[in-house]
Amino acid sequence: MATSLRSRLWLSFTLLTLFSILAVGIGLILELLKNPPAYRQAVVRLRVAEATIVTHFERNPALLLPARMETTARQEAQAAGMRILLLSPQGNVLADSRGLNETTSALSFPRPLKPNDTNLAQVNSLRDSSRRAWWYTLRAVDNGALYLVVATPRSPLITLATLVADLRDEVLIPLLEAGSIALLVAFVLAITLSRWIASPLHRIASAAGQIAAGSSHPLPLEGPKEVQDLALALNEMSHKVQLSQQSQRDFVANVSHELKTPLTSIQGFAQAIVDGAAQTPEALKQAGGVILAESSRMYRLVMDLLTLARLDAGTADLHYEPLDLEALLQQVVMKFTPQANQARVNLQSQLERVPDVQGDSDRLAQVFGNLVDNAIKYTPAGGSVLVRTQLSGDKVLVHVADSGVGIAPDDLTRVFERFYRADKSRQSGPDHGAGLGLAIARQIIQAHGGTITVSSSLGRGSEFMVRLPVSYLAETIRAKSSQLTP
């Protein structure tokens, strides 16, 4: 069952808090089992008694005289409620508050004697001759001439009753109090964080719905960094969607506009033939010529659109093979030399030897032919067009530069858009095109793993530059073949 982000956050905080409380409770129980209250109480009592007796000995050294040791041990034991013993440095019992002749509870200490003054929170334990357990402290007195032992019987560490009582008094009640406070804090934090995180997400979800509906507004970048990144990505996606939608609308409008004019001409002249308005051979020939020209124009437009669609979808039938770019460009220059001569434009080439590229010769010839054709058309009589190549790293650069009218800065960033024509004066007439040539050229070059860019200055001409990756495999094979040729 789906749950909201807020409820999930609250549940996560609650479970995390309960788990933390449980872990702390288990730790406290283990510590309680390891160090029960009875043991801690006995340690405190032994240490207090030890300190009191040592103080008495320091104030009255005569208490440690051999003749008074037994009496001293009994008096101090009676005052402290403990068993008191005095030992020699060798571990022999010199005085025992229970009497030296006591055999049922005689104590034998491990040797050598090791005082435990270094850790006040711990005491030693041993068993007497009747196997009864004792806790005791060992302290050097009288400058190490004697050792003081303060001992008390060791009670059973854990019983069910003491365990329940200790858990209730030392674990359960404090744990419940701390747990209640922790749950309250977790609830407040969960509400605060859920609002901080969920509110931007709700706005993002609403914006996504608006994008689906066709309208959207930029989202503010707020909340955690991940949520801000999501909002930024959605803003970028929304912008791209709007551009795509606008591009589709422009595309439909442009296609409609491009088809409307030839269809109108075809319809008009066909109607003239049907109505008998064109009866003479000259009129019929003129009408047929217009119909043929406009239908050919529509055919070229449809084929260009089909080419673009295939290139966009990656289904264009491209035949990649090692390609001698120098030879291909020479053919392009030769093909457009008559057109350049007719327009009185000086078409030149500077083709240096460059490595082969892997590509489709027909498609690349289409690209460079389009660039040279445009350069000639937009260069006035007396101008020049130059096609040159150069090698730059692992790229082959092809430059097509002209000394024509140039492209305005506002148009320069849009020349590769579909149906866009920078020269508005050429939107009609024999040189009128649909504005798809450069869009197709860019798609073809990108399909070859290259790029195409343009730089221009009004009145000084334009330069298109194509970058294509070098085909090292093809160049290596060609070099080896030339070496084998006698």
C-alpha cells in the first residue's frame, strides 16, 4: 500500500528512535549483569572502610604494634562491619578479626601480594576454606611493613527478584522517560523535516503535471540539495519540452507554408486547364511547366523531410567506408565550377594531404556540395569561395569560406535550424529553398561523429568548418598497401 513521504519519514524516525532505545536498553542490561548494584555497593563500602582504617593507622601507628594487632583488627571490624586482616609482606596472616584460630573461614591470599589501589571501582574476590566467596581490598600500610585486608562476604550476584528490581529501578524507568522524550523529539523532527523535504517535492509533482498539461513555470530551488537538483533537472526538462513543443509548432507551420505556395500554384494552373482558360499550346505548356516545377519542388521538400526524419531516428542508410576526402572535395569543386563561372565567382581549393576518414561518400558529398552551393549563391560577382583542408590532431578540418554578404549575428545562431533562412530577400525566386540544407548537413556530420560550425561577419563573408575524425585503421591499411606496391 502506498504511503506518503511524510508518514514514511515519521515512521522511519520512530523506528530509528525505538531501535536506539532498544540498543541502549540491551547495553544497560548487559552492563547491569556484568556489574550489578550489589557489587557496586560492596565496592563502595569496602573502599570507605579501607580509607577510614588507613586514616586511623596513620594517626595512631601504635595500633599496628604486634601486641595490639589482634585487638586493633577486632575493633576496626566492629566499627566498619567488615572482616579485617593484617598480613605480613610474605602473605602470612598476622591478625584476623575473626581470630587466628578460625579454620572454617580461613583466607589464603595469592602471592605475591598485589595491592589494588590503582582501580577504586574494582575489588578482588576469593574463597575461604569452606568455599565461601569474599570480596576484599588489599592495601599496604606502615610503609609496606604490613598489608591491610578489608573483606566482606560476597552475596549472590543475580537472582530473579534482584534482577527484576534492578531492571525496574535502574533501567526500565529511566529508559521509559528518555524514550518518551526521544519519541517526542523524533515526532517534531519528522514533521519539520517532512515539510522541508515534502513541500518542494509536492511542488515538483505539481509542476510535472503542468508540463504534461502543456504549461509550466520555473520552480524555485529550495529544500535539500538532492531536491534542488531534482527541481533544476525538472526546470531544464521543462525548458527543453517547451522548446521542443515550439519547434514542433514551428515545424508544422513551416511545412504548411512551404507546401501551401506550390500547391496553390499547381491548383491554380490545373484549374485553368480544366476551365479552358489555357487553350493555346503556349498557355498549356506554361501551365504544365509551372505544375512540373512546383511538384518537383514539393518532391524535394518531402525527400528532405524524410532524410531528416531518418537521420533523427538513426535509421538513415549510411554506408561507411574509408574515404579519401581530398578526392571527394576535388569532385565537389569540379561539379560547382561551371556554376561559379556563371556567377562570376572565383572558386578555389587548397587541399593538402590528410588521412582518410570513415564515412558515406554520397552523404558527405551532399554536405560539402550544399556548403559550396550556398557560398556561391551568397557571394556577389567578383567575389571568391575557398575550399581547404587541414589536419588538427585526430580531426580533419574542412573549411568552406566565401567573401559574400555574411550573416547577421542574430541569424548566426539559427542557421542550422530547420526552415530558417538568414537572407529574407531569397524567400522567393529561382534560388528559393526550404531552409533544410544546413539542418540536413549538421545531422549528417553528427552521424559521422563530427561537428559543423560557422563564423561570419556582415559584408566580409562567412566560413563553415567541418570536423571529422580520422580513420586510423583505414590510413594504416592504405600506408601498408603503398609500401607493398613495387
